[in-house]
Amino acid sequence: MADSDAPLIQLRRIIKTFGEGPTAFQALKGVDLEIAAGDFIAVMGPSGSGKSTTMNILGCLDVPTSGEFLFKGVHVEKLERDQRALLRRKYLGFVFQGFNLLARTSALENVELPLLYRGDPKAQRREAAMAALDKVGLKNWWDHTPAELSGGQQQRVAIARAIVTNPDVLLADEPTGNLDSERSVEIMELLTDLNKNSGITVLMVTHEPDMAAFARTIIHFKDGLVERIETGHHQGERVE
Ligand SMILES: Nc1ncnc2c1ncn2[C@@H]1O[C@H](COP(=O)(O)OP(=O)(O)OP(=O)(O)O)[C@@H](O)[C@H]1O
Ligand SMILES: [Mg+2]
């Protein structure tokens, strides 16, 4: 189904309206965007500018009111709900603020969840989940529950869970929002490593210039539109 020459992701004139009638609110007013495979992107912009709305559309968690969303050349906006869910499971990984880990469940079982939903057999799940925990540096913590892990470690478990299915794209909405700056830098280094060494395209929302500094492309949102895109940003350089 995929067209290998197409950009990984294209958004064309994406409009998203919440509500109807006089109280309707246009959160996205015609977003145009192209995302190349292998990029590491930081999405920035004021509160309410449409960052999460865009991430939710890209993550197939929500649908645009109008406009086109192409993933590997496939028109996602024309897919049925279950086809979109398949695309999500096969190609996308999510890390959202607040971790969303199951509380009384070990790190290993948390990471296994997406594979359980997919119906992978137990032995295969264990192996893949341990490999993902190893990638995020938590192999020796597999049997700990979230309460027994630090905020940074919990976020690592959430990242392991997002990458256990080998996604093409990792979508992270404020992945360091709950962390102190030292832990935040560790998470950024981990995302950089996944981008460089596992070839995962990373798209992350952040309010913090220090975190955006890790990205190669920076997309600035304003009032429901892409205001400006900085390409070829040197990783580690200051972001204004
Ligand atoms: N489900 C919804 N129903 C109604 N309005 C919504 C809904 N989701 C978002 N909005 C509105 O759309 C606008 C954009 O919201 P969005 O969550 O995308 O902002 P954001 O850029 O992620 O902001 P923040 O930095 O605060 O997370 C906001 O004005 C918000 O109130
Ligand atoms: Mg948001």
C-alpha cells in the first residue's frame, strides 16, 4: 500500500474544528507540513496553538475536520477507523506526558502491553519487552512497579513501551514535562540515540528551548498554524 518515494508524512490544509454552531472553535486553521523519514523534530509554540491537536491527528487518535493527511503516500483521512488503528499499531509509538503506566504492574508487563494487544505469544512478548527495556537502560529494573521507579525511569518505561513494536515514528507530547532538567536531558539523549541508531523518526512537543535544542528540525506553531520551520538545526545548538 505504501509509496516509498513519498515523504513519510504530509499534512495539507488541515483544519480541525471542535464543537458546532456559535461555540465552534477552530483549533487548526490550515496546517501544511511535510515530515521526512529519519528526522528528529521539536514542535514548539504557545499554549493553545494546536500542537497536541496536530500530534493527535498524526497519531491517528483523532481525525481532521478537513484537509489531507498522507502517511507513506496513503490517504489516512480516507481510511476507516479500524484501518487507522492498524496503521497506528504497525507504524507509530506514543509517549505522552504523565506516562500512563499501569500502577500495580511491573515494568516488563507494561512494556509488553502493545504486543499483548497485537496477540504475540508470551515468550516472544517477553523477549521483545526485555530488549526494549535494555535499550532504555532499564534491563535490571524489569520487575519493578512504577511506584518503585523514579520519574525519569517511569518515562523510560513509557518510551520502551512505545518502541517495543519497532515503530517508524515516535510521537512524544511533552515527554519531559514532569521531569527535572537532568532527567530531561537523559530522556533527550535516549530519543537522540533511538533516532540515530534505530532510525526512528522522532516528533516531540516541548515548551523548553533546552530540549528543542536536541532536534534537527524545529516547527513553530502559532494560532492554529505553522508559523515557521527551522531546518538543519545543529543538535545541541541554542534555540530562540
Ligand atoms: N477536545 C477539545 N474540545 C474543544 N476544544 C479543544 C479540544 N482539544 C483542544 N481544544 C482547543 O484547541 C486549542 C488547541 O489545543 P491544543 O491542545 O492543540 O494546544 P497545545 O498547543 O497543545 O497547547 P499546550 O501547550 O497548552 O498543550 C485550544 O484552544 C484548546 O482549548
Ligand atoms: Mg498540548
